[in-house]
Amino acid sequence: MESIEIQELLAERFVARFPKDGAAILNTASVDDIITKLQNFDEITVREVLLGLTPDMVAGVIKEMSDELFTQIFTELDAYTSARLISRIQPNLLVSKLDLLPARKSKAITDLLTYPAESAGYIMDTQILTFLPDRTTGEVLQKLRQVGDRRVFTVYVADIDGKLLGSASLQAVAISEADIKLSTLTSPCPSVHLMSPQDEVVELFQQGKIISLPVVDLDEKVVGIIRNDTLISLSQKDATEDVLAMFGAGREERALSKASFAIGKRLPWLQINLVTAFLASSIVAIFEDTIAQITVLAVFLPVVAGQSGNTGSQALAVTIRGLALREIHTGHWWKVAKKEVIVGFVNGVAVALTTGVIVYFWTSSYGLGVVIGVSMVFSMVIAGFSGAVIPIVLKAVGQDPAQSSSIVLTTVTDIVGFLSFLGLATVLGSALGIV
């Protein structure tokens, strides 16, 4: 075996064993060489290598991949990783590439790439150059000449995992000696999360001399850039919308919107909430005889309903935030629900013990303390489960979970709280000496 073949074999084995380190080396290779080598690796190695490549290199590799290789690689990759990688390419190419994948995988990737209209991710450009800190200024300038992007004014530096380390001005890079490491010129720079509201982007732009703004994900990995022209137009748009909002002409209600606009937005939900309130009241009406016999039950009804409502609201807030920040998707429903059930049970037991003791000293009834304690645990478990599942279900059926989840959750927690407390009191009242 010739020395060149031995070197290639050792290089392949090195990449297979240390894919991230291998990706750092492959960043200096040609696109064709990278594609040739990817065909020799398994799915896990390919995933790590692609994630280790710089954004512009990933875009080039995916662009030049054959349809067969693209389908083979991205059919096996999970949707989140696929979305991160494929977002680097041009929109017209993105559509044609997604058409190569199974419909379910294509839809999952598209959903992850569809950011809310008011988010930073919606206006970012995924075509961004990043460099490793050990690259020299000469290598950086050579790469910039090859790319020929005249919009580059700032050089962004990321580590081998793609996490943003800082930036260096193009002027500083250009006037430095060719062998100077980029790390010596790097300084911290502002960034924005891809799900941050555009108001935050405008605020950062107005606070300092920002030519462009890198966009990062939850792991602080660079996913795109908001360029200067976009920042300027966004700032102008924000100022215009503020003026329009003063006259109620905005798309959503503002503090100074017209009363008719506010009524149109709020009244339908108030009517729905009224229906659900009567539904919860009907549960209480079922146990009217029990309440007439044990009037003290009416005193403790708000306690059970209130605790289960708070538990559900906590789970709801965490879940909606997870959906908004793309930390979770509908496929994670069981994992999220299971966590909230465990939290609800543990918190329910702790709260039930405290409540049971208070009720015992209040009423001198051991049985009533047991009933309210058991109902507290049961209702808080169901509330936690509901708070996790309701927004995910609404998201799955195409509804806005932030808009209607709370009304559905309130109905569930009230009904479960009333039913468990009054139901147990009715069934066990005689046995526990409550009646």
C-alpha cells in the first residue's frame, strides 16, 4: 500500500473517531473532497462532521451533494439537526431539496424553519461566514476573497461546536500581519436569540453602532445574521407601527387602540370563558345536597380549585415557552407530560399535608382533612398533565396555544378540583365521619 493511500486511510479513521476535530480539518478542504469523504462514514459521523463545518461550508456541501447522497443522509438525521443544516442554503434550493425527503420529514423540517413573523429568526439571513479562532488573518482574507461577499464588514468567530465567541472588524483583520491568529483580534459582540422579538433587535440597533447582528440558538450556536439594511428598515418599520398603534391601526391591540377594536378582540373569548364557567358551576350543582349537609365544603372549594389552577398555569407557562423557543415540539408531548405529572404529584403531596393539617385544626374533622388532601393530590396531578398537554394539542391542530390554552386549562382544573373534592366528600363522608 502506497504512502498516499495510507495517509488517506488514517485520515478517514481519524475523522470517524474524532468527527468534530476532523470537521475542523475538513473546513480547509474543497467541497468535492468533503462530499467524497462523507460517503465513507456512518450516519453519526456524518452528522457530527456536518455540524462541525462552518455555515458557508455546510451550504456549499449541501448544494453540491447528489440527490441520492442528500436523501440518504437527511432521511436518517433527526428533524432538528436537519433543519439547522439545511437552513444554510438558498430558499429556492431549499424547496427542491426538501422535495427529495419523505413528506413527514419534510413537513417537520419546514415547521422548524418557519419562525414567527415577529421574531429575529424570521428576518435573519442564514448565509453567514464564521471562522475558528485559530485561523490566521491571511486565511480569513483568502476565504473572503473566494466568497466575494461585499456585505461582510465584521468577521464572526465561533468555536468548533459553532458557539459564538465574538467578532473582529474587517478593518482590523485587513491591516494585521498575515500570520496573526484571529483569536487575538476577537472581542465580545452582541447577539440575539432567534426567537427574540424584533423589538429587542431594534433596541440593540439603537443602543450602539451595530453594522450587523448575529443570531444564535439556545446553545449559543450561530444560525444566521441580521444585516445592516434589514436593521435600518426594521427600525423604520417599528417607528411607523408605533405611530399607527396610537390610532388603533395596528394588527393587534395596543394601549391606545380603539375601543371597538379591543371589544372585537376580547369579547369572543369572554363569551367562551362564560360558557366554561357555567360548565364548572354545573359540577358544583350536582353536589348541591352534599354541600347543604356539609356547608363547610363551600369554604374550601376555592382552595382546591386555586391550587390546581396554579399548578396547571405553571406547567402551561413552561410548555408554551418551550414551544415558542422550539425547545420542544408536538412529538415530545409524553416526555413533557410525564415530567409535569411527577412534579404535580410531589408538590401535591407536600401541599396536601399542609392543607390537611390546617383543615383539621380549622374544623376538628380528621375525615375532611383526608378528603381535601387526597383531592388536592389528584387535582394537581391532572392540572400538571393538562397544563403540558393542552398547548401541545392546540399546536398540533394548528391553533395558537398562547391565545386559548388558559381558558381550556381553567375549565379542566375547576371541573377536576370540584369533582374530586365534592365527589370524595359524598362517597366517603359517612365512612370518615364528615356528615
